[in-house]
Amino acid sequence: MRFTVLILGIICSNLCEAGAYKCVDENGKTAYQSKPCANSQNAVEINFKTGAGIDKNSEKSKQAELQESQELEEIERQQKKQQLLIEAKIESEANQQLIRDNPDKYSAYAIPPYDSENLPDLVKKFETRLNDIEKLRRLAAEKVLSTGQCSRVESSELNIKSTIEKLVILVDCSTGRGIFLTEDELK
């Protein structure tokens, strides 16, 4: 008797650990088994310890929805990045045109265009604002010239004092003077 109880206890504990699956096929036939159901069947995993059932099809559906959502978010992020790069390129082209139109006021390398694939380390920190950086570099150079603080701009670059919320541009003049302008001052 003791031996039989012991054997039943071992079998039960193994079953309890293994769990079972309730599988329903396309015809509505229900089967209980120790291995997972075929993909074409509705599946519920039964936990003998708690008595609870986990709908495996629902889990698969939730996982698929989550994966689809993540993929859509990634596509949206890539589209935003592409749009940002297009806008930054337009601003950079405007910078280069300004230099070509005013060679007496700007050195040829006053506002060098940034290569989005090879950004300087400082600019890379702020790459989500690349189009703003390009525009502010031009505005800073123009403002310094218009105020008479500088007769020729040698460079207009993002400065290390910048934060993501407030960019700072340093304009270097041909006289050796450096002038800092914040984003707020340029808007």
C-alpha cells in the first residue's frame, strides 16, 4: 500500500511539474496531452499546481501584436530620421549658398556641412536636432555680422556648452574674437 502511494505521488509530482495541454482541433474535438498542441489547434496550457489555464493562442496573438507594434515604431523612427536628415541637408545647402554669395564676409569653411554618416562627436550627441544646428549656425553668423561685432566670420559651430534643450553656437571672427549665442538669442 505504501509503495503504491509512493509511486502515485511520484507520478503526480511529475505530471504537476510537466503540466498538460488542452487541445481543440478544427472539428471541436478536445484532447488532453503532455506536449504542446499543434499550431492549427486552440491550445490551453493547464497548470496542475494552481489549476489555472493559460490560453496559448491568446499569448501568441499578444506577442504578434507586440512585435507588429515594435516594427511599426521602428519604421516611424526611421522615417522621422530620414525627414530630419533631409531638412538638415536643406539647411546645410542654404549655409553653403550664403558663403558663396558673400565671400568677403565668410571664410570658405565658416559653416562646413556635416556628413550625417560621420558627425563630429559633439554634434552626434545632438543628432536629433541636426536641422536646428545647421540653421542656428547660419543665423548666428548672420547676427554677429549684422551687429558689427565681427567683419568676417571664420567659423560658426555648435559649442560644448549646448544642451539638448538649448543649443549654443560659437562664432569665431577673423579678429580672433569668439562670440557665443544661445538658441534663445537667435530665435
